[in-house]
Amino acid sequence: FFFLMLMMRCHGDFSMTGNEAHGAAAHKGHHEEATAEKHEDAATAKESVHVMLPNGKELNAYKGGIEDMLVVFLNDSSSKAGKDVWFDFDNLNFKTGSAEITEESQLQVSNISEILKAYPKLKIKIGGYTDKTGDSLTNLALSNNRAKVVADALAKLNSSGQVTGAEGYGSQFAKAAADAPDAERAKDRRISVTVREK
């Protein structure tokens, strides 16, 4: 009977329900579950959404992206601003080894500018990060330059003084090892926004 049920499952003729499915899921390997979650997260992250701002402006963004999460945070009266509150740009890239923002990344910079305009009390600071590859001092300088370039771009689009500063941290907070796969190291190469006042 067990062999028959196994064969039927392999051919899609048998599916578990209720407690049987729950029990089987509990016995899955941790790696298998983590992989499934990553695939689900990746699919969700690229789902397009319209983010509505209080001034009636609508932004084209990604579900779970910086615009989506930042606006949810700002609209939540119980959320508190502070130096530990960070949001990562998810569609901001630079030309390799430089602090020049790619043309396709300008949309997200523009979106953050629109959020600043819609929330006039909002004060933010820009942080730049790199992975652990290369020289640490070079990485620090690069991350600092990139953070300042983003801050300057936002200031040009919105001159209300809501961007309070920019700082590069290099590889100081990088989690992936220098010899880790690029997909892991890519998470450490980022530009982030910290909400200082809301």
C-alpha cells in the first residue's frame, strides 16, 4: 500500500491534506524550506505595485521595495524614527567601480524625492555599503562617494533640506565573506535610507 501511495504521489495522483500535509512539511529539510522561501521572496519582490502618497501622487514601484516599505512605515503612527531604522534601495545601481548612478536607477531616486515632498516633516540620511572584496579603504571611499551622490541627486530634485547627510561605511557591516558567491556578496553592496524624523 505504501509503495502504491508513493507512486501515486510521484505521478501527481495523490495529494496530502490537513494534518498529513502539515506533518510532511515539518519533516522537510531546512535547506529545502529556505530555498522555497527565497524563490517566493524573489517572485514577490518583483511584483509591480502602485504606491499612493498623501498628496495624491502615485508611484510605480515593486511590492516590498523601498518605496512600498517606507510609505507603510511613514503611515504607521506607532512606528518610531531613529538611527537604527533603515530601508535599502532595491533598484539603484552604479556603473562598475564608480559612483555614477545608472540611467535606469534614476526612477527610484525620483520616487524617493516624491516621498520626501509628500512627507514634509520627513528627515533622512543616506548610507553606503560595500562587500568585503578589495581594499577596505578603497571600499570605504567608494561607499562614501556613492552615498553622497545619491544625497546630492535627491537634493537637486527636492531642495527642502530633508536629506540631513550621507555617509559611507565600506565593508564594516558586510555579512558575506570575501570569497562567498556573488549572489551573497551582492546583498552587502547597497545604498540605504535611515529615517531620522517623520
